[in-house]
Amino acid sequence: MKRNILNKLLVVCCLLAMVSCKARKQVLVARKVDSVVKPVDDKATKLAAIRAQQLNFNTFAAKAKTNLDINGNSNDVTLNIRISKDKKIWVSITAILGVEVARVIITPDSILLINRLEGVYLKKPFSYVYAYASKQVNYKTLESLLVGNAIPELLNEKTDITSIIGSTTLSGDLEDLVYKLIIGADNKVTQTNLDNQSQGQSLQVANNTFIQANNRILPSQINIASVVKDKKIHVNLHYTKVDFDQQLEYPFSIPDRYEPAK
């Protein structure tokens, strides 16, 4: 990896705005597919059905083989992810031979990162992500995308809902953000599109290959494509281990010899 790895890892963690733990065997899930169009007569009922299929948990732990492509510079890494719901996202990023290159903690208020390759650290408020994403993105957005949930703010009573064979589309505006959410016949999220033309920002997230773990269904492959003006980022996550509601630790300390990143 090149010397600018710190900025690359920050971008990825902001988009996802995590060390290995015991996980149960993954079981592939065949998603329900409707063969006929089912009109949405009651918006509130449909939104409630989607919310009912949102992944619910206290803690989440996963290991993901990941390809990061930042402006055409591609790297294969492993993300070990731990989430304490609504509180923190902890990520350990390892490269070749399992060597940790960075560690991150994201909370609703802050971002902390240590870059072991360069011996530096970064402390920023959560608003730092707005250099790479729309201001409508918050901590809950990142948490939702990592587990395949719908972004909560998009499940609102003002959204437009249309149905075609096998899927439902939710669309609308969130301040200056245009969104489209594609929901499968099983009421699980298939695709999320966010677009802010005035700021030159777009985000596309596709959820594929659904699995069952601890009686919960989630995507094992999450593909993220982001454009922020002249920055282009692609993240392909493939979960190889997943577990829920285990007692987890979130170790994070800055070595004395480390210096603030410039």
C-alpha cells in the first residue's frame, strides 16, 4: 500500500461511513420473488412491513474480505468489524499475512483512527465524513449500510412507493438529497441510491447473496460505489464470518510514540 493509505482508510470507514470472533456457519437464503405486481394500497402498512424486516441486534461481529478501489488504486484487505448498536463501530483493517495496518472507532460524535504503517493517529468529529459524503449521512446511516438495513430516514411517510414484479421502489427527497430504495419481495433492501447533484455527490449500495446467521437474514456481499466530485470509491465487502449478540470488546489505544496526522 502506498503512503496515502491513511486517507484511503478514512474514506472507506466513513462510507461504511470491527478482531475475528467465533461465528456460526452461514446458510444461503433463497429470497422470495413475486411473479405478479402487487399494488401498494396502504403506504403505512408497507413501511411497517419493511421496518419489521430490518435486522435487529445488540452487537454485530463480522469478518469481511474486501476490495478497496480509490480512484483506480485497488487493494485487497480484510475488515474485522464489531458494532455496538447505536453506540460505536470498531474496525480492524489487516493486509497481507494478517498484519494490522489500521484501527478505527466511529461513534455518533467522533472518528478515531490509528495508522500503524506510518505511526500516526487522527481524531476528528463525525462531521469529518462530510468531506466524502452528504450532510444527511449520519452514524446510523453507516451502521445500517454495514448490516444491509434501510437507512431509517428513507422510511418516511412522504416517500413515493411504486411496485413492479418482484420489487418495490421507495423514492423522494431528503432536503437536497434525492434517494431511491429498492426493496425485494421479502421486504429486504436490494439497492440504495443517494444523489446530491448540487454537491456532485452520489452513493450506490447493492446487497447480494443473502445468508442466514443466528436466525437473522442479511446480505453476505455489499457493494458500495461513491462519487464525491473528483473522488471515486468502490468498496466490495464479502462477509465470511458473522455473529450477533455476543459479548464484545472494542480495544483502542494510541501508542505514546504516535504523532497526530497532518
